[in-house]
Amino acid sequence: MPKLPCVSDAKVAKALERLGFIRQRQKGSHLVLQRGSNFCVVPMHREVDQGTLRGVLRQAGISPEEFAGNL
């Protein structure tokens, strides 16, 4: 599996929106996005940890390669 890039919360949210996710709500430092029946929660931090990003992509049902292509 390829190594994920270190990215900010805004870049993660933008890439997921390009992939068809829509912002549903935000409470505190967590943004909830939805595409169909898939939900994913993005922590709003300056830099999203690689393990956390991998979990977000797993929730979203997106491969790391597909995500990297939409950054």
C-alpha cells in the first residue's frame, strides 16, 4: 500500500468533495461528509495524521490512490 501524503484538514475535505461527498455538518473539530449511504468524519486539524487519514478513507470507501489523484 502506498504511503499517504501529509495533508491539512482543508485539503482532505476538498479532495473528498471532488469525489462527490457533501458537507453535512460540523461540530467542534469534526466535519461529517456524506456520499450516498457512506459517511466519513474528518478531524479538523492543521495536519491529519497518516493513520487517521487511512481510517477516513476506509470510512469513505476510497482507495489511497484515488484520494491522491484528487488532491
